[in-house]
Amino acid sequence: MKLSVEGSELDGIVLYDFSGYSAFLTCYVPGKENNLTFFLSLLNNLKYGNTPLQFAGGVTLSSTKEFFGELRTKKILRS
């Protein structure tokens, strides 16, 4: 997903914990020039339930090397 903050477009990912009914937002901030003020602005601009996220339209599942439980996928056809 993409997230716009102070004119910067950041790459991010939403991580879901389905068993814990939780979601986490992770952002990649490139470069070394961002200071504490930038990161505080990033956190202050996130408004729970109101910040628009632009999703790429895909889902990435855990690698079977890292996931030790049962993993099943099912394709749903939509008409």
C-alpha cells in the first residue's frame, strides 16, 4: 500500500493477525535525511479509521517455511 505524509509517498504493508483480531501498519522510510520531527509528523498524521490507504490489490501469504500451522487457500469466483 501507499501512504502520503508531508508530500512523501511511503511504501507500507498492513499485517493482519487473524487469530488475535488485530492489524498493524508497517512503513518503509528510505534514506537517512529524515529526522525525529518527520517521524513524529508521520505518527501524528495517522488518524485511526480516517487515514486513506491505497492498496495494491494483492494479498501475500506467509511462507510455508515460516508458517508451521495449517495453511489453506481457496479461490472465490465472482460474477
